[in-house]
Amino acid sequence: MAAAIAPEALTAADRCDRCGARAYIRVTLPGGGELLFCAHHGRTHAPALEAVEATIQDESSELAEKTPAIAPDGEH
């Protein structure tokens, strides 16, 4: 049995195939091929991708880490 190889992390250079925004989700299709999606389009297409048993690498949790919950003092 071959060892599983961890997928490469997505970077700012990876863009959503649907809208061109930064990709946070990589989908590997069962027959081969890869799709990249922003968090919005990844959520939109997730049910159909799960139905065909695609492998989904979701790094959208990084958005919560990078986005402050409230604006800093002085910003409204």
C-alpha cells in the first residue's frame, strides 16, 4: 500500500475556477482532474462534488483566522 501524500497548501496564486478570487478549496475529481474554488463557490458546489465522491481539500478556515471579528479602534 502506498503512503498517502499530503496535498500542497493553497497559496494566494491559486485562483477560483469560477470567479477568479483566491482559492481556498481544491477538489480532485474521481476520474482525475482538479478544480479550485473560493470559499463561496466551494460551498455552493459541495453537495454535487460530495455526491460524485470527489476529494475536497478545504482551507477556508484560514479566512476566520485572517479576518478580525471587529474593526480596530478608530475604524467604522
